[in-house]
Amino acid sequence: MPRRWRHRSAAALLASLAVLVAGHPAAAHPEQSRAGTTYYVGPYGDDADAGTNATYPFRHIQKCADVMVPGDTCEIVSGSYEETVVPARSGTAELPITYKAAVGADVTVNGASRLTGFDPVTAADVTEIAKKDPYAAGSQFSDAVAAGHVYSTDVDLGTDVSTVQVFTDKKMDIEAQWPYPGLDLLGPTLQYAGAGSADATISDAALTRPAGYWDGARALTGYWYISATGTVKSSAVGSVTLDVAPPCVHKVVPNETRYALSGKIGELAHPGEWFYDPTAKKLYVYGDDDPDNHRVEVKRRALGFDLTNTSHVTVAGVKLFATTVQTGDTSTGVTLDGIKGQYLSHYTDITRGATDCGSTVTRGVADTGLVINGTHNKVTNSDLSLSAGNGIALRGQNNTATDNVIHDVDYMGTYAAGIAVQGNSQTVTHNTISRVGRSGINLQWNTVDGLDPGKDVIAYNDISGYARLSLDVAAIYTCCSAYMMGSSLDHNVLHDPDPSTKSSTFGISGIYADNGQSDLVIANNVGWGNREGTVMLNGLGTGSHDNLVANNTGGMTLFYVKEAGQSTGTRIYNNIGEIRGLTGATDGGLVLSNNLPSTTDPLFVDAANHDYRLTADSPARNAALALPGINDGSTDATPSLGAFQYGAPLWTAGARR
């Protein structure tokens, strides 16, 4: 859904903290900082020390952040650091400030804190709980209590249960819910609305809890392209009625709408589950033994590094657990290198009280994962996983994400992605992205106030396992009604989508230019396993104009390109694979030429093993329109059709590790 990215003026939030410790060498001798002072941090350190000797380091990374000036380095030894680091000042282009793990060190900036003091829940406790929730008595929860599997501790986790995140031994637990989804966030057990479902009512014979049991529960629904959350207004045996029908589609669809219900302690009965009572400020967990025998943690800090007012800073070799990094609108020259991030962002609300479609589908797109605002910043060589939203939100302008491995993200199934690209002039190359709720890359187009826009480059990425929790999607998805200034989507390998829903699989493609995207270059991509082919153009709305779709392998689908003027300027050249929607496709103005008919065998080297290079006898040789910069490199006199030029060096996609 289109949104205008708004540039916000940065405030000098930390100016009052910029005073150096009295007598510190960097303050007394600024010229020393130009040579670069190295400070050390370790869990055995003391912030009262000078920090310039590894034997007597600072205790906290924040102490480095308080004292460092341009050219300085903070070297961090092995340990877990439970803090949000907020630099007091920026580096410069010539003298950046660096935070890095020491050679061989295992450094984690931890957004969670440990909980202890768990006690077994007793039958007497159940009696007390039942005074507020009578359905707790005689439930699966009370059975689990009787079996000695439920423990509790007093803790204040706030009033919003949707932000609570609990871990046991570094693995995320799940809120008690029905059906029990299991512990695979991208492979939950799914329940579907049954016959008789309509409007805001879910009917299902499997809903056997007594009337009123689910009243006030939270509901997660998913259908087609929309995941949403709402509240159960009323419930009976065999049905629940939500306070409002799911946004966008405005109905519950029998056998198509998946759903889950949470917020009732009676469902706390399975391994890895928890329930939080915000009124009593008490956390309950299911365990086979005393949770104090394990490391139980709860999320406490959203940001590990808050770089909102920071430029020319490098963070290298650091792990992030249950936390993330965010730059600001004025940030420039920030590098995140070799980050290993797990559980970057978490939420279980989606609709958040609104009922409009746009704000629901875009939940998490702009503000989750590593959030890169500003200009000329980059994320490189990083491993990112397990986020309710993005792996990376690449916002602003002229930022880069390259050589990253991203997986198991967007477990809430919204338009968040492995990499959510917003703004413009962004570069996303050589990333390996797999197992995502919806798309591997979600490419949107927004301008940035005060800057001239330019094209995005999305190239040499390997994307698989997309469409896990949402449909009408692609490995690379772009929407809606934007003129993309020649943005190039090229040399990507897009394969093996893996929808877990049994709903219709419409719209699963390699690249999907949805609802009127124009002025794209989609070239030299290869895909397999995609229902709609490697490329899909949907001109619904403003039309699909001035796109070049050339030298792709794996087929394509054309929608809403046939009405007069609906696809003027679009050229489809030199592709291999079936083109669906071909009949009458040129009526809207697009031009088709030199595409290999689907009835002709292209004679690939080894199609069964996805080697789509051309054999010597391939009819795709010497058959292409020459497109300089697109299909150069063939050893033949005339270029080849498809994504691989005959005789040219084999190109590969994905992170270069």
C-alpha cells in the first residue's frame, strides 16, 4: 500500500550528555582522538576506570558511547550486555566511531532480562483465579496445574500483553492460545473458519469451549493477503463473533480464513506457553520442571543501539538478542557489519484499534527489524532471524543491504519482509532470504523531502520459502501505482515458495508488480515453483506502463493490461517460459517480441536440477533482441533468450560467504 515516507528533522536529543568526564585524556587532548583512542569494555570492568586498558575495561558499552570522539574505537570482550547504547556524539566521514567485538569474542547486546522466583501454581491459586475468570476451573490450565506443570512469578510487564515476549534458554515461548500452534513461528498449526462463517462470525465445530469462554479474547485472522487482529465480542459453543469483521476483505470466509484465539488462562497447557495477567502483574509459564532451573527472560529494551541522532558510526561483529538497531532521518555513514540478530522485533497486535486496510497490512513495515533511516548507511554480512516484522527496514535514500542472510521473519504475516525497501535510490544485492511470512523483499516507492529521487537496484538475491502466512505475494513484491524511475530488479533467483495455508494460492510469483507499477526494469531473473511464473504484472488501477520485462526464465502472468492505454510503453522481450494471460495482451499497448513459445523446449543444461543455462542445441541461442546492458556477454553473434547468456560466465545469487 502506498505511503509517503516523511522526513523528520532530527533533534539534538543528547546534547546535554555530551560533556566528557573531567580529566579524561580525550577531553584534555583532542589531538589524541584524531590518532584514535581504543577503549575496552568487559563484564568484569568498572566504568570508573580509564577504559584504555583491556585489563581494566569499562563495564558498559554506554560508557564508551559517552566518552568517544571521532576516530575512537570501542572494543568489546565476550559477554552479555543488557543496555541500550545511545552515542553522545557522531564520528566524521574521515574519523568514524567504531563499536566492535574483540577478535574471537562472543558479544551480545541483550534486550531481555532474566526472571527468577517462580513458584508452583496450586489448586488454591486456581480457585482464586476462578473468582475473576470462572472458566479457569475445570480447564486445561487447571489440569496442567494439578499435574505440576504451571509456575508463576510476580513481574510488571506493562499493560499491553501484545508486547510481552518471553524466552526460555534463548528460545521464544508463545502466548497460550487455541489452537496450540507449536513452537515453529513460521510453521504454526492453523485452524480454519468452518461452514456458516460470515461477516464477523467464525463458525467452527472445533470450538467446544462453553458459551462466554472466549468473550474478550484476542483473535488473529488471516485470509488471502490480509492478516489482522481483533477482539471477541461474544462466543458460544461452535462460534465466536468479533467486534468487527477483518479489514480489507470485511468478512470471514468459510474454509479460507485461518484464525487463532488468545488471552485466556484456560489455554495454558502446553510446552513453551505463557500467560500474563497485567492486572495482577503475574506471569505464568508451563514447564516440565522448575523454571528457575532454566534461563527465563523477558524483553525489556526495544533498541540495543539507538543511533537516531548519530552519523559515521560502525557497529561490527556484535550479536543482538531480543533487540535491534535504529538510525535516524539525519543519520549518514552508519555501517552495521557482521551483526547476528535474533528476535529483533516483536508484536502480536496488527490492527491496533484501526479498521482501515492500509494501516493493517503495513503493520511493522516501517519500524521493525534493523531500521535504517537517513542516507548512505549500510547493513552488510549480517545474519538476521526471528522477527515479527522485518529483517531490515531500508528507509530514507541511498542506503544499502548486501551479503546478508535473513530467515524466519514476518511471523505475523503482514507486508513486512526479509527486507522492506522504502524511500528510493536503495541498493539491495547479494542477500539470501528464506522462510518468510509474506515476501522476501517488499519494494515500495517513497520520496524523501529535500532530496532528488532515483532508482532502486534489487539484484543478485536468492529468495525462497516465501508466502508462508500470506498470499497474493511474491519473492519480490512491489506495489502500488508508483513510477519507479527505472528501478532494476535483475539477476535474482526466486524459488520454492512454501505456503502453509490451505487457502487459494493465487498470486504466488517470483516478482509481482502489483496494482499499476510503472517504469521498472525486470531482467535476467530466474525462478521455479511459482504458480504465476517468475514475473507477474498487474495493471489494475493506474496501469502497467513503461516496464521492460526482458530475458527472464520461468514464465510470467499478465493481469489488467488489455484495456485501451492500460499498458502503453511496456515491453516484454526475450523471455523463456509460459506467458499466461497472453491472449489480447497487446490490446492495452504493450509490445511482445522474441519470447520463446511455451511449446518449444529450451533445452536447458539440467532443468530437473534447476540449471537453466542453455545447451549448444538450444533454440534460445541467437534468438534475442539485443538490449545493451541487459543481455550482453553471449559468445554468439546474437544474444540468447532467458536469464543466462550462452558462453557467458555463470552468474550466481545470494550472500557471498
